[in-house]
Amino acid sequence: MDAAHFVHGAFLGSVWAPARLFVPSPSGRQRFNVLGAINPIGEQIITVEEDKYINTESVILIMRKIRNSEDITKEIIIFLDNVSYQRNQRVKDEAKKLNIKLKFLPTYSPNLNLIERLWKFVKNEFLYSIYYEKYKDFKSALSNGINNCYKEHKNSLKSLLSFKFQSFRKVNISSF
């Protein structure tokens, strides 16, 4: 589980042109905040969308949505980072009530959080080199894109959201 904060502004891809090219862009003053959780085994994405901020209430809401989406007897483990709104006592108490175990990832380790890969995919697929004049169109494209990812991009996500993490074993420095 993790949040992404998408800014309604320019997300430029690569452009090759013989002459200078000007691309329209919104002001970048509006943000679409999404707290998301993925179940790569069940191929499910659950989100809480906010125009303002992601906070403790958002975390509690998504935990309830996760619990309601699963069999009540199933054990649920959520891996999340150490941001304060996810680590406070209210969140921990709600997780205990919902029979959810929270596992906090080490600091500065986004590579261990599968949803970071999803956020990168979403930016590549729905934001880079695409101009959304109106915030509502921007928000709608992202929301629909995220919610339909497994339907429309199943093969891409299957390889992207795998449990194959690069690990670093102890290396003998003298061999370099």
C-alpha cells in the first residue's frame, strides 16, 4: 500500500523534432492523490482517491475496503512505508480490529513496495505525452486507468508486479 500524488501538469515523454515544439500544459496547481493497495495474487487494485490530502482517515478507509473485499477468515498482511499517517496508533488500532497485520518496510526502500511499480506504469501509460486540458479529464483518465489496469493490461502487470526482487548478497570487494 502506498500513496501517489499526481500533479495536473506536464508529463513529457520523448519528442524528436527538427524545430522547437511547444506543448500546452496546465498550471500544475491541482493534485490528484491516490492511496492504493494491490493484491498481485488476486489481481486486484483497491484505491481511495482524494483531491486534498491522504491522511489517517484515508488509510483507515482503505483498510476497511480491503477487509470487505476479502473473506473475513483470510489473513491479510499489508506492506507499507513509514509515513506518519500510516504508522500512528489510530491506524494500528483499526488494523487490529479488522484482523489486518501491518508490515512496515525499511526506510528509503521503494524498490520493495510492489505498488511503486504500478505507479510508474500508470504514469507511463496515462500521463506521459498526454495533455489533459481540464482537471476533471485528468482525474477521470487516471481513476479509470488505475481501476481497469488488470482488465486492460493484464500481461504487462503480470510480469511487472511479480515477487522477483533484486537482492544484494555479501560481495567480496577484493574481487573487483
